[in-house]
Amino acid sequence: MPGLMPKPPADIHRNALAAALAAGLDLIGADPAPAEAFELYSWTGKFYGEDRDYELDRASVDTLLANPVAAADDISEASRPGLRLQRALFRIGNALPFLIPHFATDRQRLHISDLNRYARDRDGCASTIREGLKTVLADRGTAPLLLIGHSMGSIICWDALWESIHRDGEAIAVSLFLTMGSPLGQRYVQQRLISYRDRDLRRFPDGIERWVNLAAVGDMTSLDQRLANDFAARFTDNTLRIEDHEVVNAFRLEGAINPHAEYGYLANPVTARFVADWWQAVTSRTTEED
């Protein structure tokens, strides 16, 4: 489930994302899953009314696929003083959300505007996106599900899973929920979840067996890199397991480090290890049942 901003056409985007994950799996010596096991829910074309030209990203993706390992320069650039200052400002904004629009960059203001458009659902776009996602997830039947949500995609996944049980009356089973570059730790975002006004366990969807959250060094979207204290520890009766991990995103666009890029998250060896372990457990269980 991808995040905000226009993406390449669905087939091209899916193939590029699958290639990034395959590069990460190859890096750790794990066998890739069958091609048909990787699905993309493409929603940004309808939301924005346009696609992104993949040629703008091709060279950067090819460079990542050739060498998905983060170098010392990647870590240094992702930790540069300017980003640290902006992260500090946004942490203040997390406590006082009304301040965020005042010091956000133009791109961040655009993201905030898009988030608010989704949250208000004035044109029914958010409802349509969630219904489409729920249909795709339900169509898989009883097969084990690894659901990956990047950035805004993690918000949509959360809302769809919550809605499926608390409004539709039937939970969607997710054996592993993998979030990457997620803004779910920010109070400004939490106040815009459709479950926000519910209390205690009704804030949570049923069916998530395990939740792994990955946040890259320097990623300005996942400012609060720990989700466990927001979605697990706060409610003692909640049995949801959440594991927070910091990673280094090696993706560069036009030479500049981009710690938030979905391609870099998927090619990361930490991501690959969680995916490979999940796939191995699923196939082993299926073999035993047969």
C-alpha cells in the first residue's frame, strides 16, 4: 500500500517495488517469493487524477537495485544538522499540532493538505479507497497475509482494518502488518484516524497478529519512530504486539538522499529479513498441513 503523491502506472510501479524487495532478499541470501505473491493496491491515480512518469525515477531505482547497501555517506547525509533541527520543530508540533503548518516546508504543507482531504472525505475519495482495499484483502480468502503500508498507506491500512471490524462486522486477518516510514506516531495524524473518537480497545482493529514498524534515519514523515507506546503499551488489555526498528534508507533521487522513499525501504536488508522469515514460516506451515 503506497503513500501520498502521484505514483507510476500500476503495472510499472508494482514491478519496480517488487524488484526493490527482490534486491533486499538477494542481499541477505533469501529466495524471492513467487511473483504472484506480491500485489500492489494502486490508489494515487484516482486521488490525484494523474500518474508519475517512471522515467523520473528509473535511474535512481536502477542504482539502488545495483547496490541496496547504505554507505556511511548515506547515514551522514540523513543525519545532517538541518534535518535534526526540523525534526526537533516537528516534535514540538507533535505536542501542539496547530503549530505544524507554520514551519512545514512547501512539500510538507502539500502532504498535510492531502491528509486533510483524505480525513474529511468530502468527495468520498477516502471511502472509495478503503472499500477498494478491503475488497482486495477479502478476495485473498484464508491465505496468510503480510500487509505492507508505506507512509500514508499505513494510515489507510489502519483505517480499513478498523472499519472492517467496527463498521462492517468482519475482521480481516493480518499475520504481519509491516509499516514503513509511517506517520502514525504523530498526534496530528492520530487525530485524523477514523477510530480517533473511540476509546480503549475500540480504537483498534481486530485480526493483526504481529506489527513491525520500520523508520529510517532522517525520515521526516516518521518523526515519532516508536509506535508501540501509542498503539500497544497505552492500553494494558490490548494484546497487539508492535516492534519498532530503525533502518537506513539508501535511496537517492538525483543524487540526494531520500530517507522516505518506498524503494529504499523495500530494498533494505532489515525489511527483507522480516519478509523472508514470514514467508518461510508460512510455507513451512502450509507444507506441514498438507
